[in-house]
Amino acid sequence: MKRSFLFFFVAILASSLSLAQTPIEDELLSSVVGVEGKTHQGRGEFIKNQLHTLGVGYVAAPFIHSTVNQKDTTTTEGENIIVRVGTGTKRIVVGAHYDAFGDSPGANDNGSGVAVLLLLIKQLQDVEWNYSVDFCFFDQEEAGLIGSYYYIKQFVIPQRHFAMINLDIEGTGEEVYVGPVGSNNQKIIRYIHEAEQKTGFPFVESTEFPASDQVSFEKYNLQDIAISIVPKGDSNRLSKFVRNGYKADSIDTPRVLGVMHTFEDRSRLVSPASLKMSYEFTKTLLMLLNESGR
């Protein structure tokens, strides 16, 4: 009886040590798998369950959006999920949309951003924030950036806004792609460059960048930046894609476009190393920003 109990105790201890040593890459990929292929509601429930497991409080902010055209009215319902930390007078927003396009499994677009955001929340729980920070899981990005629009309407006080960091497409490649660089985000670009120097990751910035939830903030002249991890060379290809009015060059098409919004957007094509790169770059950026608020 005692020997059995001892064996059981050792097995539990070994299991605990194994869990404690789980690489960051495995944890990130696990979250991608957690939302992959789930229904719209299932993706949101996965995020909430993960936050419950972490013991992290959140606000669920539902919205209903109506679009009126000449023939009929289209109604879109959604729910943003927001984790707020810190009590500073200025606010940083870190966002990733959790909805998927059509019937796509949505692993890289944007289970990858969800995974990075969840790990940031977990790993930065004990930080003494000099800002108020909202970690936002935006809904209905694919329907026209609707969730981020309603977040701004419901929660943003322009005078308190400092910066918005958007994470979308984080799971393939080895190049940190940042943009759109312009007059609206000069303050945060300084810290982006510091994060580049500290991490040493291959880095490309551009004045042209594919539209995602950062555009909602840009429309209201709120400082914003987007971060993606893409295959080498895709940063320039994607910038060209935007310049061409979102028309792909048949000779030099961005590699990420071959999977985005398709049934092939699955976790088997997501790179744990890419996810970790996004996590480390974004974490470094956040710590630099936080230090600036002292």
C-alpha cells in the first residue's frame, strides 16, 4: 500500500515537473489548436475558459451592428473579450481578433494572434504597470473590423489613449513585419525600433500594411501599429499587394495569401518558432512602453 502510494506520488510529481517545463512554443501551439476549426461561439468560449483557468477576470462586451443598404438591413452580432490590468492614466491596447473567415479553420488567421495574446496575459500578470492596459480579443474583424470599432465606441477616451498594438497572422515565417509606419504613430515607432534592436529578429517596416483592427484606431487618429510574422520576403510582397489595391502579383504572390481564408489554414502549417518570435517581440515592446511611463 505504501509502495503504491509512493509510486503514485512520484508519478504526480514527475507529471507536474513535465508540465512546468513545457516549452513556450508548445503552449502557444496548444492555444492555436484550441480555437482551430471551432464555431464562432466555440472560439470565444475557448478564450474565456483559458482566462478562467488563469484566474484572470475579463469583461465580455456584446454589440449589435446594423448595415443598411438600398434593399435590406444586415445585422451582425458579436462580443469582444477584454482583460484590463494596470491603473495608469494613459492606456495601451493590445488586440487580436478571434473570429475566423467563413469555413476556414482559422489557425494562423487568427488563432495565432489569440495564442500570443493569451500567453502575454499569463506571463505578464505580475508586472507593475505604469499604464492601464487592455488585452482585447476582438470579434467580427472579418466582417469589416466591427469589433474594434465598437471597442473604441464603448471604451476609448481619446485623451487617455497612448498606443494600440494589433496582432494578426503570427504563425508562419521568420520575419517581423510592422506597419503601417506614418505620422500617426511616431511615438510608438521609437519603441518598435528599440524592440528590434533588443530581440535581433529579422525586421521589415512599411508605410503600407494589410488592413486589420489597427485601421479602426487609425480612422480616429489614435496611435496604432500592427505586428505580423511572415515568411522571408513576404513583408515586401504584402506591402506591394496593398499598394496594388489588394490585387496579388501572379508572379510574386505573398506566400501567406495561399493559406489565409482557405480550408488549409490549419495548425499543422503553423510554426511554434514563429509564434514564439511574435510573443517575444511584443513582450519586449510592452516592457519598453511600460518603462517609458515611469
